Amino acid sequence: MIPYTVNIKLAARTLTGTLNLQNKTAVDWGWQGLIAQGCHSSILIIDPKTSQTIQVLERHKANVVKVRWSRENYYHNVSSPYCLRLASGDASGKIIVWDVVSGTAHCEIQEHSKPIQDLEWLWNQDASRDLLLAIHPPNYIVLWNGDTGTKLWKKSYAENILSFSFDPFDSSNMALLTSEGIVFITDFSHSKPPGNAGKKVYIASPHASPAHTKPAPTAAPVPTGAKKALNKVKVLITNEKPTAEAVTLNDCLQLSYLPSKRNHMLLLYPREILILDLELSQTVGVVAIERSGVPFVQVIPCAQRDALYCLHENGCITLRVCRSTITPDETTDPEQNVYELMYDLRSQCDAIRVTKTVRPYRMVICPVNENSAALMVSDGRAMLWELKAHTGKAAVNPSSGLSPLYTPVSFCGSPLGQNQKRIQDLSLNSMIGQTLIAGEALSPSSTQREVQLKFLLTGLLSGLPLPPFALRMCPPLTTKNINHYQPMLAIGTGNGSVLVYNLTSGLLHKELSVHSCEVRGIEWVSLTSFLSFATSAPNNMGLVRNELQHVDLLTGRCFAFRGERGNDEPPIEMIKVSHLKQYLVVVFRDKPLELWDTRTGTLLREMAKNFPTVTALEWSPSHNLKSLKKKQMAAREAIARQTVSDAEQSSVESSVISLLQDAESKSETSQAISAREHFVFTDTDGQVYHITVEGNTVKDGARIPPDGSMGSIACIAWKGDTLVLGDVDGNLNFWDLKARLSRGIPTHRGWVKKIRFAPGKGNQKLLVMYTDGAEVWDTKEVQMVSSMRIGRNVNYRILDIDWCTSDKVVLASDDGCIRVLEMAMKSASYRMDEQDLTDPVWCPYLLVPRAALTLKAFLLLQPWSGTFTMDITQVDYNEKDEIKGLIQEQLNSLSNDMKSVLQDPELSLLQRCLLVSRLFGDESDLHFWTVASHYLQSFAKARQLSVSTAEGQAPSEGTQPSPQSHLDICHDILCESSYFQKFQLDRVHLQEVKRSSYEHTKKCADQLLLLGQTDRAVQLLLETSADNASYYCDSLKACLVTTITSSGPSQSTIKLVATNMIANGKLAEGVQLLCLIDKAADACRYLQTYGEWNRAAWLAKVRLSPAESSDVLKRWAEHLCSSQVNQKSKAILVLLSLGCFYKVGEMLNNMRHFDRAALFIEACLQHGVMEANDSSNKLIKTSFVEYARLLRSLGLREGAALWASRAGSAGEQLMEELFQGEASGAPEATLGEEGVELGQKSGE
């Protein structure tokens, strides 16, 4: 046996089982990398990488219906550290905000007593990250401060609200899904409730709107099923209430904005997903399921790529990726090419077996990498699927029509080096390249390879089966078994299997299929074997099949202990094993008891027919094993003495004696000693019998007449000199056998179901189970220690109890959970750092705040040694060993792939920053470094080009680079103008194909005019029919657009008209006129004056020259920095996209984001987009010194010294402070040299 340390202190914990229907929506995967899952009234925290439960939060009294992790989109430092914060709402309307690591509640919020419908942390401003928005049924939205629990505002709506979704691109927009339709709110703000009731739209069900289906032209072929669906969903959103038969909205399962492109929303129906363009309120894409397909349950849109994860009713998860909209060949019939967004099925995982009790509830995907999904099943299983990419040609038939997916060219935002290590499956956008749009050249470069996606099951967590349970803890820890003791709990279940859990780790050790019917009881006969019994349902005679099995845990061998017996006999009531594990008593309902020898498996005695009926039985702890052993030793010594004294006797006799001795020692090892043991039992009259067993002799002892105050005795417990009896009326009778006293105490709690003494010498605590709860008594003092009762302090019924250590109890309850609790029996969460996990978990959030930041700094930059190390002991880090050990554990838990990439010298600074922000799940870091790394490289490239073309002419700040790859469209306004324009044109083209009413046509024409596509706009304007009210107006507008000349007078007239229009409140029309005469810059200025900042930025991107658009966007950035908007982090991203790197560095310093500022400036110097000259030196030096100070405060002295040495005179003072205590000569010199080397590098 492998020696290992025994953890005798067991943590209080909860083993959870099947979910309640109300838990269906209570699951969330946070940026922190953990999954929270509601299970009845508790919340499990699961680590998806190692698939283990690392925390169970207990405080809710009702079922948990919603859980939400807080967002990580803020700059992290010691005052706002990495912390695990979770909000959960239950069916009684209570919201709790948790500190997950310590398992304590931050604050509790209660408004109404109905179940919480939806919860979301607000993430859209830099001022506060404690704001929590909740829907309190039926129709209230309340904004809470999740830190203090104060209510900020409350707003009611006319209909019942089911859920809400925030626009990820504009925080003032949100949509509510109500019982009748959708309500769009455009003025959401944290400072005050929305002013108006929002714009209400009704959704006509996709199947029930005959008015809108276009009659198919006769010549066209009969449309297929999918085409029919398309024709039907031409118009979906109407402002009128639909007719009575059309109101079947309630089958809309879900509404959410697409995070991958602006102003798109998806609606989920059981058989189709509709993609809406909100500018047109029009369907632009449909994912329909054919007739035989499995309906949808849920869909999650991705941000990094335009892709959808869909969950189907059979538990299958499918990934659909948007098809590239490259214009199809002109040869095919244009009617056949329905131009729309197509989502192609790219991968799917295996389904699960769905039964009445087992069905898929919800799936969640990892928000950081979007390449793994977790499926929650109603039976408490969590299945963890990971998406894997395989390069290579697909083996599919070409007729399937799927264009291949390609791998991206870059890794972590930079082109791959020659022999650089990479992790292909790091995240969704490192697995598949961008979806191409019309007008882009398709040129798979040599580095891009075709890629196939597959789902791989990487983890499975299973819960307990449905109750009932029978519990038994293995024999207690003693000084003899301390070297190999493991705290095993055996749980008998309703389907006949026995689960054995190791309570140190809380993991399932073995599941043994032992019986064919419900397990009624378990008794251990050693540390590694137990007996369990089960009884089948009775036949019409009242007889059953009894199964009594002996199970060996090490081998899993199990055999029928009573041999052939067991068919058609009265059911077994209980089995009891004696204290020395020698004998077993089997008690039946209407049949005398049997006495067995557990070591040999032989029947010692079957009692006579006239034997009294047993109601309760217990073995006595007293036995004569010690005196027997003494006798044996004495006999052996006597034999030995005899042999010595008669040494001169013949050798024959000595050999006989040695034979005898051998026989003696053999018999000793096979334990042929049968010690005498006793048991007591009571009959139906309450009389107590005492019976002695020795070997195979059974003697009847004394009988004690019944106690008049007690009813029918239900159970007995005996330890030391104390015997306790419990009866069916709730009386406990304590006997002191030494003093011959008895005390009866009525508890008034009804039937005493079970009583058990705690293990441990001299520990006289007693656990009592009633139908409505449990109590712990101290039998020395004869007083109650603690109590729990259903309805008073818990909301579950207790099914079985046992002690698991001398001070902890284990309870099985009808909510399907098994809880290990302190003696006080208060259900409580545990501290995560007290736990013994079998696999180490990568989660920096579990460290103390300072240590987490140290770990991040350690991973980000180690230029002091020239090589990278994953061993924190190799750096000069003065901190308590305990914290060092915790940090080292985190480093060790990284995967080997990740370690090799982090230690790869080819990994550039920008790639490292991106990778570490992914590892930490740091949202704000990830956004910053994604945009920064993209624009740093593209501006550096543009600069090299311009330098090579015209020597000495550095490009002005506003010039737009022309990079090979572009930022994903999910960054919206931050993308390059050229790409952004293409995307907008593509979108208008799609809108144009899809338009189905005059309103739509008008909107399309307006967009085309703004985009400068005048010819197309004129065609649309001329389509207006003569009976339309605005027929005359549109015709004139068409004439105006075509005749605009660049002559001075017409220009000035139009400009005058436009300004008058704007002054009189017709902003959109005025802006259009200005765009017609190429005065888009003025138009942007007007839009900004009237507060339409987003619209102005959009117009600047699509219409203005780089220099002009840069002015508009800079004004916008200033506006974002103002105190009433407070979105500095967004302003920084805007400035990055303009190439104002110096300004970004200044802002980061002023915001005290010192590590980000120093690393960013270092990257700028490396890429040559910032030069160390007189103007920039001050900024460079201050940020380096501040970063050095920060590193010093984290305890990383080498790093601090390095950065200080690079900060020139400003860093000298800090260097002195750093090396005050030491002989300052040597280290400074080496550091100086390294500093020079690094400086040269950055100069290049």
C-alpha cells in the first residue's frame, strides 16, 4: 500500500444530486473560468477544466432560479482585486451576492416574494461595478447596488416581463421579452429609471400571419419546406397587436442580441432561429429545422465569430457558423439565390438518452474562449464538451455545398513566427478564420489550412441518484489504522447500487451495482468490506426476496452472504454487526432472528419459533478479547519456559513442541480466538433481554422488565456505561449502567427513528433522528446540544443519519443531497482554501489579492534572466512560504501546452499580454490588448512602408494603415474604415433584398444615401407607388439626388435648407442633405452637437477621409472621458484605433493603470511607433518608475530593479531604496548591463 498522509479533519461539504425543475435556468459560466449551478436551494461551483465541484454555497431557503457571475471588465489592482463574486436569486424572491472563496454572503436583497425572473450585472460604465439589475415578477425592473444591497430605482411595465437582453454595443439599449411581445428601451441608464414605457412591438408567430405571405409567382417552382418558411417570415415585427388566432408568441423561447455584430438580434422558436436586423425590424436570416429534426431548447450567440451554439431537446449541442456572403455566380437563376444570412452546421456532439426524469436543462459556454460548452442534465450530471480543430481536407461530398473553414494566420493577435509554438484550440477565433464578406478577395494564403471542428467530451460530473438513501460511515479512525485510513461513506440507493464516496475529496470512489432493488441498510465489517441488504416488493402473501450481500471494496467482489436463502420469506428489518466484527444478527419482521459468524460466513444459530419478536437491538461494546489474549500469551510463555528447562530431553520432543508452537501462532493469525460478546434487544412489550455469544454457544442472560413511562421501543444505542432507548412516542431513556440509574426525557418530537453514538474514546455525544429532523444530545450531561427541524431552520426532510467523525455528522435529505455538517447542524458553505482537491485547479481568483497580481506580473514579464521560468522560487520574491507555495501550485496546474508556449522565447510581448489576459479571464485586459496589439502592428507596418517609399516623411497621426488582417467586426467602430464600409454596404444590400414594405424601402434608401450609393438610392425612391402619400416627395427627392451638381449656388442653397431643417428638429433629413453635397464632416458635427455620438462615429467611418474622421472620433473620445459619461476605457480603445499612442500612454498613467501603461509603452518602443525623444521621455520614465514601484510593492524585487534602471534619473532613487540593505555594488552593475541590452532592442 502506498503510504500517504491522512487528512483527519474532514471539511463540511454537500454532495448534490438531481436538479429541481426550478433550477433549470440557474447556471452561468463566468469570465473567472468557473461554472455556477443551482441545485435545489444550494449552488455548486464547478471547475470545468478538472471537472470537480470546488464549493457548495448554502444559504437560500427556496430553490435557486438564477445565478450570475460578476463581470471582469475593470482594471485590476490591489484595491479592486480579482475576486469571485456571484449573484443568485431564488424562488422566494431573495437575491444573495456571494463572496465565493470564503462561502459567505456579501449582502441579501429582498423585494417581493415571487421567483426572480432574470439577473444581470451592469458592465457598461467605469464608475461602479456593483450594479445589479433584476426582474421581480410580475412586471418590475429594479436596479440594486450589489455591494450594499440598496435599491437605486424601480420601474414597472404594463405586461409580465419574462427576460431581458442588453445591447452589447450600446449600453443604453435593452430589450425586454414580455408575455405579449418585445419592448425596446433606448434610454437605459444607471442613474435614473427609463423615462418612457419603451417601444412595444408584437411578433406575429412565424406560422400564423396569412396576410404577409406573398402569393408565389406561378412560373416559379413549388417552394420547398425551407423556402416556404422563408416566405412566411418576411415580416415578423409589427406595431399593431396581432389578431387573436395569431397570438402564439409564447413559443418564443429566447431573445438575445448578437455580440458579433451591431444591431442584430436573434429570436428562438422551437423549430427555428430568426436573425433580425433591428434597423429595419426585419428578418435577415433563418435557421430552420426540417420536419424530422430535433427542436431547439436554447441558443448562445458567440462574439469572436458569427456563430451560434444551439442546444436541442435530445441534449445534442450543435455549432453553426455564418456562411461567407461572397456574391454567388451570376450564371445561376437569380430567383434561386435567396440572399440571406446562412448558418451552416459545422459540428455536433452526441445526444444523451432522454427519459421521463433525464432531460437536458441548459448549456453554457466559456465566455473567454468560446470553445467549450457545458451541458446541465436534470439528473445532476454536467457534461463538459470542448471544441477541437483538426487541420486537413474534409472527407465530405462536394455537393454538400459547405465552403471550407480556414485557420487564422495569427496567434494571439500577431503573425506566427517561423518555429513558434502555438495552441490551436486556445479560443474560437484562433481555431477558425474570419467570415468573409462581399467585396473581399478570397485568397487563402499558404499558411492558412482547411480546418474541421469536432466536439470532444473532456469531463463529466455526476450527481447522486434520486433518494431514498441508506447511509453508513466506515469504522472510525483509531491509532492502529491511522496509516491507511480513508474516510469512506457508503450510500445505498433506490436502484440497488451502493456508492462509496471518499469524504476527504468529496469524490465518488466506487459505484457498485450490488442489488436488484432498493438498499435498506449497510453495515461495515472492516475498513474495506461491508454487508448490505435489500428487500424486493412483497407478493400477495406478504413475503419478499431478501438479498444480503458481502462486498469487498478493494476487489469489488461481492457474494450472497446467506447463500441460497432469501426467497419467499418475511423481509429483513435490520442487520447488526458486533463491535469486534465477529458476529452478525439478522432481524426479520415475522420470523425469529439469525446469528451468523461474519469471518467464516456460517450460520451459528437460528432462534426457535417461540423466540420473542424483536423491535430494537444493539450489541454491547464490552467483550473479553483482552483477557483471552493475556491467557494465550501466558500459555505460550509457559510452553517456552518448559522447553528451556527440559533442554536435555530428546530432540524428538523439541520438534513436536516447535510444531505445536507453529500451530499455535498460525491459529493466532487466523484469529481462531472467539471472544465473548453480548447484545441486548427489546420485545413488543418493552422487556429488555440480554444474550451472550461465545464461539457457537449462545446463552440467555438477565431480563429487565419494561419501563412504564416508555412506549414501544424503536431503537437502542450503547457506548461505555451508557445505554439509551428511544420509543415511538419520542421519549429517550438514558441508563447509567455503573450507577444503575435511569432518566426518561420526553422530546415531544414523535417517533425516534434512529440513535447513534459518536465515535472516539470517551465521546458521549448522541445523534437522534426523528421524522421531522434530528438532534444531537450529550449523554454525560443529559442535555440537547443542537437541533434541526423541517420548516423551522431547513426546508428538507431527513432520510438517514450517521456520524462521519467524532464532531461531524452526515445527513441524507429528500432534496437528493447528502450533507456533512458540524455538530451544530447549521448548513454552511466552506472556505475554498481549506479544501483538499484531488486535481489542482487553475484559478488565480482563489489566491489572496496581492498574490494573484504577483502571479500575473510574474507571467507577464521576466526579462531579468533572459530565459523564462515556471518556478517562482527561482526569482527574488520575498513573501511567506505559504503564499509562495500557493502561487507555485497555480503555476503547476497550467497545462503543458500552455507552459511551453509561455516559456517560448519567440512569444512577443503583445502575444504574452493577450495570452495572460485570457488565462486570467480579465475582460478589460483582453479588449485593451486585442485592439492595442492589432493597431500597434498595423501602424508599425504602415510606417515601414511609408519610410521605404518616401524617406524621412513620417505619416501623420490620422493616416489609416492597410493591414492584411483586420479586427473582427465584433469590435464595430474600432475596425478599419475600409473594412467597416464594406461590411455596411454588405448589410444594406441584404436589407434591400429583404425589404417587404414601403417603410423598409425608405430606410434602405436613406442608408444608401448616407453611404454615398446615390444610383441605387434613386432606383428605390422611384419605386414608390402613385397612391402612396409620399409619392410626390420621393419623386422630387430622386430628381434632386440625380441633378445635384457641384455648382456653388446650389450647394449653398442646399446647405442653408439643411441647417434650417436641423434647427427645426429634422436632424436625419438635414444630415442626409449635407451628405449629398459631400459635407459629411459638417453633418457629423451637427450629429455630435445634438448628442447622436454613435451615429456621428458611424458616419465618419463610412464617409470621411482618414484625417477628418480622426477629428470626429477624437471629439467622441473626449466626450467619453467626460465625468457624466465615464467610459474612459472605451475612449482609450477609440484612441488606439486612431493611432494616438502617446495620448493613450498618458491616459493610462493618469488613470493609474501603471502596469498596462509601462508594458504598452515598451511595446510601442519595440514596434517603433513611439520614439524616445525629449517630448516623450518624461512619459516613458514616469510610467517605468511607477511600474517598478508597483512590482516592488508586489515583492518582485528583480523586476522592480530592472524597470527602475531603465527610467534614468527618476529611477535612481528607487534603486537606492531597493538595495539599501545589501552591498549595492554587484547587483546594480549586472542590472545596468541588462538594461542597456533591452534599451538597444527597443531602439531597433
